[in-house]
Amino acid sequence: MGMAEILMLTPQLPYPPQQGTSLRNFHMLRALAEHHRITLLSFVEAGSPVQLEPLRRYCHVLPPVPAPTRPTAERLRQLFTNRRPDVALRLASGEFDRALNEALSAHRYDAVQIEGIELAATIGTIRAHPSAPRIVLDCHNAETALQRRALRTDLGQPSRWPAALYSALQIGRLARFERWALEAADAVMAVSETDRDRLLAMIEGSKPITVIPNTIDVGEYATAAPADPALRYDLVFTGKMDYRPNVDGILWFAVQVWPGVRQRRPQTTFAIVGQRPHPRLEPLRALAGVTLTGKVPEVQPYLAGASVYVIPLRIGSGTRLKLIEAMAAGKAVISTTIGAEGFAISPGDNIILADQAAEWVEAIVALLDHPERRDEMAAAARAFAARFDWRQIVPPLREIYPDEATAG
């Protein structure tokens, strides 16, 4: 058959690749472009940089569609009047549907690859089009499992009961929608064996699900410039700081772990690096030793300056790209079990796992006090991260697009 013509749909422009979703999408795009012709249709968020030239090296870029905005009042109304889950309504856009229909009419595609459940509602638009391309759904998370974890976590804190109510209302709708999307797609990808098993259970194994792991460009982290003294911190966390699992994890860390660390090592510093810090994080600015950076041009300089990288997540699904980024940068990593889920890690060798606050304090103090131990972990971490370079996913994508094997 030769090269496949693939239309790729993403919830935001995959460039610059700065956090989980755009990182996966950018390196997926690069891997697919090795053997196929790709056309990209994306949303663009208001105020986000629109950098199309770097993407044009790999694909044809259609004009991006402005991401819809939903006021809180509208979200609340839909919560009680609409049977679809919030995630299916977040990017509902007549303009995007029109752009999708125009793309399908203007060119013959062998497949449409949908990145993430937020865009799964487009399956109906694609199915209705006479060109009838294959539909490939790339699941960045097992979303229903993620929501169940959020509910369990929030139920433990009375101040979070409104959020728990939101999750409780979402779970049934989300399970129905996610199951529908999995069954409606012709092929499905998951980021890990753990997620694949969760998704297979939802559809009772009615179709195979291919694991295509999250990847990065390992070299971009391994060869980062020497650390800027101004960006040296004992502990570093990176991520979108309005994302619920990140907010929850950092607040837990600040309340349960940080006081114990500062008691043992009063000069310890901690940088929370990421865009859009949620209002719930504002009180952390008053904590001695803690820095909330807000948006930064790139995370690599902060990784280079870190002594230890922390992943204190209590809610999660999929796999955390931040873990691979930190390991590729040669950092000793401490994570919760959930934070490292989906990776075949070696606790005690290339990572330290801790779930209780006291374990966290001990692990942090031990690593900060023993640089030679950090160096040993860094070497093991780099070797582990090399398995998640984007070039490694080019061969397994043949399971999804078998004509790649015969492509010129």
C-alpha cells in the first residue's frame, strides 16, 4: 500500500512540546512522519504561542481552530443537564467540526488519529463522512480510572467534597463515553500495559489495544547546558499547575512532607515549575524555601539545576512523562507508587518509591546528604530513560499502520 495518509487531531498545537499532552503528541507526530504523510488539525488556546514552522518540518498543518471557552456557570449547567461527561464537552466546537469535514472532503485520508478522549466526540463526525477513513484513538489515560482515584482522594478531605461530588457525577457518564469511544474506534493505543488492561476490561477484550509508550527526545535532556546557579534547587517538580492531580499532589507534599524536610535540613529549597498555578497553591508562596515559578520557557534548565526530582502524585492514570524527563536529565527521582505507575522501574536502583510522609522525609534527606548515591541513581535512571526515546516507537506503530512496513 505504501505510505499512509493520516489526519491527526490534537487538543492543542503539539509545539512547543512542554507538558504531557503536547510532548506525547509532538513525538507521536515525529514517529508517524518517519513513514507516513501527516496532516495536523489542532485547537489553539487563547494566549498560547502559535509556532507552526517547527511542525511543518513533519506535516502539513491546517489552520488551527480557537479552543472554545466555557464559563464556570455554563459548566455547572451542563453538569446537571447534559448526560455527556465534562471531558466530552470541553472541546465541543462547531468550528472544529466544520474544519474536520472540510479536511475530509478536500483530501483522501487512510486514517484519522484522535489524540485523547477530549476529541473522541469527533468520531461521530468522521463516521458520518462518506470518505470513511479508519479511526485510531490514542488514549493518553484510562480516564474513568483516573476519575475514580480523584473521587477516593477528595472524599478524604471535607474541603474537597464539592470536587468529590463532581467526580461522583462524572464517573458513570465517563465510563459510558469512554466505552463507546473504545468500541467505536477501529484501532486503539494505550500508553502502558496497566492502562491497556484497564481499557480492555471496559470493552471485555473485544478488540486488541496496542501499547505505544510515552516518549521524549532523550538527547534534549541528556545534553542540557550546565546548571544556572540561579536555578539550583534541592527539590524540583514540573507540570501544569492547574491540573488536578498535580495540584493535589503538591498540596499533600507541602502539608505532610515539607515541614519534616525543613526541620531536618532547614536550608532545603523546592521549586514547583509549571504554568497556570492554581489559586489553591497560592499559600505555598509564603513557605520558606518554596518557589512557584509559573510558566517557564523550558523545563530543562530547572531539571539540570535539581538535586532530586519529586513526583508526589496520589491521583493518576497513563504514565508520567515528567518521570522520563527527569531520568533522561540524570536525576535521582523519588515518587509515589501512583506517580511511577505503568513503568517497569527498579525501586532502589533507578528510583525510590515512597507513599507515606515519613518515608518521603527519610528518602529526601538521605539523597540530599549523599551525592554519591544520587550519582549512582542518575546513571541507572539515564539507562532506563533511553528506552523511551521517540525513535523507539517507530517500529511498534506498524501494528497500527501495517503498510508502514512496505513504505518507501
